[in-house]
Amino acid sequence: MAGRRPTIAVVGGGIGGLAAAVALRRSGLDAVVHEQAAEPTATGAGVAIGANGHRVLRSLDVDRRLAATAVAPSRVDFRHWRTGRTVAGLGVGDGYERRFGAPFWHLERSALQDALLAAADGIPVRFGARCTGVEQTPDGAVVRFADGSAAEADAVVGADGIHSAVRDAVFGPDEAVFSGTSGYRALVPLDRLPDLPELADPVLWLWVGPGRHVVVYPVAGGRLLNLLAVVPDPAWTVESWVTEGRTADLLAAFDGWHPALTGLLAAVDRPGRWALYDREPRRSWTRGRVTLLGDAAHPMLPHHGQGANQALEDAAVLAALLADAAPADVPAALRRYERTRRPRTRAIQTGSRQNATCLHLPDGPQATARDANLTTLPDRLAWIHGHDPLGALTTPARG
């Protein structure tokens, strides 16, 4: 039919997949989301949304749904593992928003997922749809599911995470890279911590020490503290966000650390624990009418706090480039999406790996030099937080 707009099958109903579907609809395109979970779920605990991700939420009119429970930290405190001394305190708050054009938010991951689902009202979301394969035809693509059903579309977007079935079906399996560390995640009610009144302020704590670190920040309007503790453990290789760890093991991993931190860790009930993997940056994540998005395309370690933000950026750029495409133009639009996004995500993947080494230095000259350089961190990270993903479409991409 002359003038027909492309139809899009989005495989994966997490943050990236839902954001892509909402962005595609706002661009006038029909999208269907296929999610393998039987019902809406949100794995993980908290999520940090920088100005770069916030711009996307604003463009989708999702930010207003989150404003009531979002927490905008006033500062970032880097703490010494043993003494508790603040080795660097960086203001965030209003100065951050003035510089980058949008605030820095801490959110419950479930709240972000719910807001995206609400914004996707009217977009078909099929739960219990586990992808088992993708095939391309001369003028389209077909996604096949475990229940025997299939979905045809002009384009397929694999937004199905680090274990992407779409990626494996189109590009073949690739090997995850184990970092040798695992992460404990938890949400702790603030009222369990009456002996830590300083946590009542909206501050991001980042405790750094030999071989490990802990990130702590408030979410849910300040009622809960999100905690991520990264520890070395080559033997823990379970790559799952739903596996439980033990509080006793968490405390043992931070024996000798400052009582303010260990008191917080002791309040954790049934922490989640998962091995931290990423993958080598891909040479390509688009083939014909199939492309990848978010962790399916560029899984990264959490040490830049950019996983969700990069998925949001992907979603905005993908929808913008498909907005004016005819069905026959889809492969070219998907190639441009990859060319636009791949250099940036590759750099952030690499930086996330490097950050682990920096955060885990033992006391000594290198750690002292790192602490002195932390005052320049806002300038060094400006290329991440100040990025406008849609504005980048007016700049020729390389890579």
C-alpha cells in the first residue's frame, strides 16, 4: 500500500523496549512489544537517570509521572573505606541542572518501569512471549515464539537484555566476559537506620576501598535506600538478577570497613546477588531489518551508572530515524541508527570497565592521586551527561 508506515516488533518489555515502543508511537509508527515474562516485572532495585536519560523521559512525557517519587541528590560524597572521611564531595543539585539542562534523578527501577508501561497505554504488549528465533524475508522479518506463534513486521528490535535471543538468532552466540566480581543489590527502608541521620539528606554515597566499593542513594521519595555493593569473587558466576545472596556474606566482604557503612549493610534483608558480566563491544548490531538496543547491543558494567540511560538514548534515536522511513527504507534507517549510537556506547562500555580499577585501588599513592582528581569528575563526565541524543543526529557519526 502506497504511503504505508513501517510496523515494528520490539522484543523485550524492559526499560529500553518500552521506551522504544513509546517513542515509536509518538513518531506515528505502530509497534508491538513482545515480553517473555508472564507479567510486568522490574528486576534490580534503584536506577540513576542522568540529564542525558532525563531528556528522553521528558520527550516521552514520562518524567512528570515520576516527579513525585524521584530523588534529586544534592551532592556526591566519595568516602574512604576505613575512616569514613569524605575524600571528595561534589555538588549536584541545581548546578547540575543548569549545566546539563536536566536534573539528575534517583528512581526505583519498578517506578520507572511502571511509568513507561503507563505511557505505553494503547500499545500492544504481549506477555509470556518468549522469542525463539528471528527470520528475515525479502521485505520484512518474522519473530517466532516458544508457544508456536509468530509476528511479522517491517523491523525487529531486540531489546531483550544481555541474554538476547534476538542477538543469538541473528548474529550467533557470543561469549560473556566475566569481571571477576559480583554485585549485591538491596533496598533498605530508611527508618531501619535511626543511627545514620546523615542519610536523611539526598546524597549519593560512594565508598571506595581495596578491591571493592559500595554505592548508596535514596529512592522512592527518600523512603528507601538503594544499595549496590561490588565485591571480588571469581567463584560466583551466576549471572541472574533474581538470585539471592546472604547478608552474612555481604558483611564478611566488608569486614574492617567504617561502622557507618557496615551498619547499613547489616540492615539489608535478603540481598540480591549477581555476577557482573559484560561483552566485548560489537562490530555491528544491525543486520537487514533487525537491530539491537540497550543491553542486547552493548551490555556494560554498572560502574558509570549508564545502562538504563543508554537504552533510553537508543530508543529516542531509533524512533527518530524510523519516523520518516518507508518500509523499503528500514534497513538504511537501522544502519544509520547503529552508526550514530555505536561509537558512544562503545566508549561508555570501555569506561565502565576502567572505572572498576579506579574505584578499587588500595590505600597508597595511586589512591591519593585518584582522590585529588575527583574534583575534576564533573568536567570529565560532561560528555556523557551533557549529551543530547536527538541533537546528535545533526552531527555526522563516525565508526
